[in-house]
Amino acid sequence: MASITIRGLDDSLKQRLRVRAAEHGRSMEEEAREILRCGVASQPLGFTRIDKIRARIAEIGAVEIPEIPNQPIRSRSLGK
């Protein structure tokens, strides 16, 4: 099994994780794994923001969002 180390957590975030883990009867490590499992499982790889918008609007129906390819932002010279 792989392992990761997460550095730079705010003390308040760590405390909230500790409380949440206790509420669920788990260790902080197991709670973090569960949060990651749920978070990653809810978004398939390659799921973009526009895919989320399309999924939400699909419930309404009759709305078509055209596919817009990603393009680099044009650079403009400042001061001209």
C-alpha cells in the first residue's frame, strides 16, 4: 500500500479532522482515507467544470452548451 504525508495543515483543520474522526469512531488517518475515497470516487478522471455544469443543467432539459476548445489567453501589450 502507498502512503502520503500532508504538510502544512492548519491547526484548525487538523482539529476539525480529529473531531470528525471521533464522531465516526475512526482514527484521524482512517477518516482522511475515507474523505479521499469519497472525494475521488465522486469525480471520474477527466471530469471538468463544464461537465459538472452540463450534468446540473441536464436535469432542466432543453439547454445546449456548445463545446468550446481550450485556447491560450491572448497576450496584450499594456500601455498601447
